[in-house]
Amino acid sequence: MDRRAFLRVAALPAVVAASQATGFPSVARAQQKEFTPRPGTWRTFEITTRVEVLEPTGVSRAWLPIPWVKSEYQKPLGDQWSGNAKVLKAATDGSYGAGMLYAEFASGERAPVVELTSRFQTQDRAVDWSKKVAAEEDPALLRVWTKPTDLMPTDGIVRETALEVTKGKATDVEKVKAVYDWILATTYREPKVRGCGVGDIKAMLETRNFGGKCGDINALFVGLVRSVGVPARDIYGIRVAPSAFGYKALGAGSANISKAQHCRAEVFLKDHGWVAMDPADVTKVAREETSEWLKVDHPLVAAVRPKLFGGWEGNWVAFNTAHDVALPSATQGGKLGFFMYPQSETAQGRRDSLDPDNFKYTISTREIAA
């Protein structure tokens, strides 16, 4: 691979064993405490994604997300892979640079299998609002993060809504805060939504159906912010550990993280640079932290609401920031709204990426002690 060192992971059997566990043997659930993410402490994790193409027909293909994001909150340390594919290589979507492992299996391969192990470091994020920084960024690159996507238009009802929400707000911070507050007053987490949702924000506004998951709620936040000229982006990834602050809803519940995908967001502010945001996780705490649906003024929700405006916990890894993803060499199905789940196809069509038990794939995680 040309963008990172190739890491040979000697402890792969331990990772596979961990994926079969029902929890984290060495991590008891933390007692709930003040939610205060603080950068400065790096943690090292390893995730292993194993994909099996069941009932293959013709040439089978698979695409596995790789933690490709390198930033002040994440350091990729390398990847290794194995399998019985005739083609097995790193690739990108060609537009946003979303990293992936591409596997192509010969026609007649009766048990296609591929395994990817990625190691990386993460840390908490938290902006210091009292300090201004020289947030320099290429204007051409910033314009990318104000453009519309297939599911995230920035005109019509989206812009009309954003202009109403931000009416009277002058600065970029004021506009983003107005949108953040509107999202939390208007949207709600709907547990029945499959996966992380679709992210069709125009449909959400037109139907006034504001129930969804992170792929819907954070997409609406990003789309509204973009439509008033503030650069913003969704970041697609997966939770890799329990919350250190004891929040059940804000962490992985076991070493098997096959269904722990989560997207976050960030905005570019002229006095602060790229700043973390996650209104969807506020709605998740309200809906799923306890057996009751909590109101926004409940102490558990009120504790995370201001902190997720400008920060997040480093128990999550970012894959990419891509939209309208064309999978390289794909012959079945169209573009993906986003690329956060393993994908596969056979001559019979694209497989259901939200059904890991029948696709079939397993994603496991473990933390590596310093």
C-alpha cells in the first residue's frame, strides 16, 4: 500500500476469539460520571473484519472499509489482509478517497472469504471555545464541503429551512449552534430504522418524518449547515469500545461490533478549524440510555448535549467522509449514499449490507495496552 505501512499483526487469533465473546472481559461497565471528553491520551485499537460470501454465483466481489482518516484525533497504524480471492488489494472510491479493501473471487470459488485487520490510535476531541486558532484551509477544498450530494441537496426546502433556522445569526458559530439546537428540538432517534438510516434529508423535511438514526440526523445537520455556506461533513465509522463515562448508548456493547457502525459530523469554523459535532448521539442517549424515553432536560441528556457540540469520545474510529460512493469494479447495484458497512455482490446482485448474519460478515475489536 502506498499511503501507509503494511502492518503484520501477530495477535490475529486473539482478535478472532474476542469476536466470539459477549462483552469485553477486561472492561467492566464504568460507573456513570461526568461526560467530559478531553484530548491528550491516545488509545490503540485493532479491528478485524471477516467476510464470507454465502451461496456465490459467478464472479463474487467484496469491499471492506479501511480506517483511512488521518487527523489530529486519529492515527492509522497499518493493515493486513488474507483470503482466497484472485484479486486482493487496497482501493479508493476515486472521488472522496474512501479507503477500502477490494476482493474479487474467481467464478467457481465455492467458499469466498476475506479477512482484514486494521490497527490505529484514537483520542477524544474537545474544542476550547475561549481560544482562537489560525484555521488555514485550502478554499477549494473547503468548497467541497459546501456542495450538495445526491441525498443531501443544499437548495429548495433544505436551504429554506436553514435560512429560517439561522435567521438573525451572524457568525458561523451562531449559525451552526442554531442548527444544532433545531436538530435536537425537531428530530428523534427511531430504533426501528434499519442500520444507521438512509440520510435522505429532502424527504425528511418534505414528509416531516424526523425519526431516524445517525445517518439521517447527522446528515440533516450537515446539509442544513452546508446550505448556509458553512463547510460541514459526515464522518462514517464504527464504535470500538465502551464509553469511559459509563454511557451505554455511547459505546460498543461487546467485542463483536458488527452492528456498531456510527457516523459523526464536523464543521469548519474560521476561528477554530474543524470542530467535532454529534447531535445524533444526543438523541440516542435520550431514546436508548434507559428504558424510558428521556426529555432533553433530563440530567443524562443535558450532560452530553453541550459536550457533543464541539467534542466527542475517542472510542470510535473513522473510515471516511465519502458520499455518492461508486464501488470500484462493481457490476451490480448503483452508488452508495455512504460507505460504512462491508459490501458484496455476486452474479445474482448486491448483498444486503445490513444483514451481517446472512451476508455474512463479522467485525471484532480489541484494545491494545500501551
